[in-house]
Amino acid sequence: MIVAGIMSGTSLDGIDVAMVDIRGRSFSVMDSWTVPYPAGVRQAILKASSPADIARLHFLLGELYAEAVTRKKHHPELIACHGQTIHHEGEPLPYLGRRIASTLQIGEAAVIAERTGIPVVSDFRPRDIAAGGRGAPLVPFVDYLLFRHPRRGRVALNIGGIANVTIIPAGARPDQVVAFDTGPGNMVIDALVELRTKGKRTFDKDGKLAARGKVDTALLRRLLAAPYYRKNPPKTAGREQYGDAFVERLLRARRPLVDLIATATLLTASAIALGIRRFAPSPVDELIVSGGGAKNPVIMKHMAALLPGVAVATSSDFGIDIDAKEAIAFAILGYQTWRGRPSNLPSATGARRPVILGSITPALRPPAGRGR
Ligand SMILES: Nc1ncnc2c1ncn2[C@@H]1O[C@H](COP(=O)(O)OP(=O)(O)O)[C@@H](O)[C@H]1O
Ligand SMILES: [Mg+2]
């Protein structure tokens, strides 16, 4: 079955699409591409706060996802769309006399199904939250399928807006996988670069600015003292933690922006290394990096230095394009849902049990062999 996976992450840089041919337990990636968000959409997502804004964006993103997936001539039989997270609070918080965990991904599946005539699996996270989990991370299920090894301890690291690891000990069973968000990925760096370039650039291409700046070690030490980095997994992070308020805290250090960019870049790498060193239950042999941060050589250099004895590779070295990895993962998760199989890893999300994720929006007409 050909499944199109669609992912847009917390960096708000755009839409990643992967076309995956899944046959039983094996699959091959036929194609993958990225469509940047049109001008203004990123800011609109960041600013959306009224129900009207959110509802409009929900439908607009549905159109954009449908356009992104039909940009190339493939014939997927299923679309698996993660959507754009605009709120994620995996940890239950007191609310109106109860404790409520919540998450919201937008990009209306009805619009995607209507434009493409293809059934859509969307809203992957809520069911895991309903089952007592944090709704994230979900990709570890796929990391386990892709990267587990009988004799090598491996860590799959994705550096998107937030950075997250899937620690797969040598010969591990699924319930021995440890996965969590380590802290910031590119989100803080991106915000500082936007300030420094007055909005002309949204990220530190090839780590050039970080390479020019001087790390403020005292500031870095203060940042790394935050309790989050020592908290036991499962745990998740988001823009709620590393958005504007966090960046303002950095600005109060009154250092040149290039120095803050250098410091934020080392913070990303240090938080990842700290997470792995603290929470990997057994020796790690290989680190397999994906996400846009894998293209930042300063992050990659810090990673190698902070994790001596660990071989640092990218997912591309394993045949999985670094930009497509999460879209591929959601194609596989969507396929599991379509087949009626659970695909959360309770050890990663904290859910009480494995659950079938997502909501299915039917195609225009029942495909041959199904329905009537
Ligand atoms: N050449 C590059 N040099 C440095 N950073 C890059 C480069 N290309 C992409 N990035 C970073 O990767 C981010 C996008 O990563 P991505 O994996 O798409 O994250 P997300 O899943 O959060 O959208 C960009 O915002 C940018 O910070
Ligand atoms: Mg992205």
C-alpha cells in the first residue's frame, strides 16, 4: 500500500511529505519533498490565539497539505497527516477542578480528503493522551522498527524545533525503549537569528553565526541548571517552554546576538548529551541524527565532542533522508492505524496501554474491496 506521510514540526518552516510503499513488515521510500509555508503563515501560526484565527488556519492548512501532497504525481492510497501542533501540554495540569492534559494539531482532514479523494488518518496524539500518556513522542515506535540492533546500543536523535531521542539498547524489547524530548532543538537558535537579521533569515544556515560567536559559559551553566534536564522521562517540551519568554531571558544577558546564538547552539547539544548520558540504561554505540539540525555542523561537532566513544551518523547513512524521517514515520503510523493496529509505545509516552492512534476521514467514495 502506498502511503503519503505529511509532517510539519515545531520549527514552523513548512511541510515535509514522504511517499512510502509499505508491504507487510517492510517498506521503501519512493520519494520525499518539502514545501515551505507561504509567506505570513508562520507568523500567523505563532500569533493565532482567537478561536476564529485558529479555525481559519485549521482550514487553510488543510488546503496547504492537500496541495503539498498532490504536488508530485504519485497515487497514494492513504494519507497520514500529523498536522501542525499549536498547543501541547502532555502533563496533566489543574483545570476547572480536574487535571487535564491537552494537545491540538490543526490542518482539517476533511479538506485533504475532499481535495484528494484519498482517506486521511490525522490527529495521532489525542488517543494516547486519553490513555494516560503524554501524546508524545510517537516516532519511537518507528525508530524501534528502523534502528534496533541485536548487539549495538543506538540512539535516534531528531533535531527539529525541539530535540528528541529514542534510546534503543542493544537487543531491546519495545518496552525497554527510552524516549523523550531532551530540550530545545533549533527553536531558540532560529528565534535569535531572526532577531539578529531583523527577520531576513529564519535559521543559522550551516551554523555560520554560531561558529563566529563566543559561548557565554556562565549563562549556559545557568540554563542547564533548569530542573527539566534532570527530570525522569517520559517528558515532553515545546514552544510553551522554549518560545518568546525563554529568548527574552537570554537577551537579558546583554551579550552580542552572535554570542547568544553560539550559546543556544551549545545548549541544544549539551541538553541532548546530558539526556543521553543520564537516561540511557546501557552503553550507546551509535547516534543516528535526523531533522534540520543535522545540517548544522556546529551542533554536530558539539555532539561528537560531548559524547566520546559514540559514533555520530545521520539517518541518511541508514537510507532515511534526514528531512523526510518524521514524514516517513507518520506514513508508517498511519498505516498501522488503517490496519487497526496500535502504534504508541507506552514506555515512551507513559500511556497505560498500547492504543490505535488517530482519526480516519473516509475518501470521497469507498475504494474497491472496502465499504459496501
Ligand atoms: N543548512 C542548515 N543549517 C543549519 N540549520 C538548518 C539547516 N537547514 C535546516 N536547519 C534547521 O532545521 C530547522 C527545520 O528542521 P525540521 O527538522 O524541519 O524541524 P521541525 O520538524 O520542527 O519542522 C530549521 O528551522 C533550521 O533551524
Ligand atoms: Mg520542518
